[in-house]
Amino acid sequence: MATGQTPLSEPIRGLSPSSISPSGFITVKPTLQLADDRFPNVFAIGDVADTPNQKTARMAFQHVTAVVANIEALARGEIPVATYPDSKVFGIHMSLDFHALRG
């Protein structure tokens, strides 16, 4: 978000305007289903999902795991229950070239 990027939530705005948060993210349940109960088969993952997690590829992969399990549950006629990990611990990995730092 530090670079001024905005979430691409417009495709959902036409379907369910109430599912767009004031900051432009798509509001989701812990199962990553759209918060609007009229659309139980619509999911949002990754950067566009309004979750407390960092917007990182690692978190998006964890979102995918939950969504796959939930789509499989829906296909079996079951209620989706898989959720994404609500990690409040934030961290980044940064590679530094020690020689470049020494100047």
C-alpha cells in the first residue's frame, strides 16, 4: 500500500456494492466467501480480500488452501468451514548485500 496501489474490487462492486469496504477491499467471511450471504459461491483471496493479514504472496497461498477446501465442501453439498490463518504477526524477508552496504 506504500506505493499508492489500490485494490481491484470493481468487478465485485457491480455484483454486491455492500461487499466493498470503505478502503476499497472486498469484505469476506473467515472462509473467504463474500460477506454478502446472497453469494455463497463467490470468494476473494489475496491482496483484494479485506483481511487483517499482510498483503503478501505467502498469505495469498494460505488463502488458496482455504478456498480450495471450501469449494470442495460446496461441491459435496457441505458447509464451507476452512478458514485462513489470522496471523497478526507481520514480518518481511529482506536480502542485503553486505558488500554493497560497506560502500
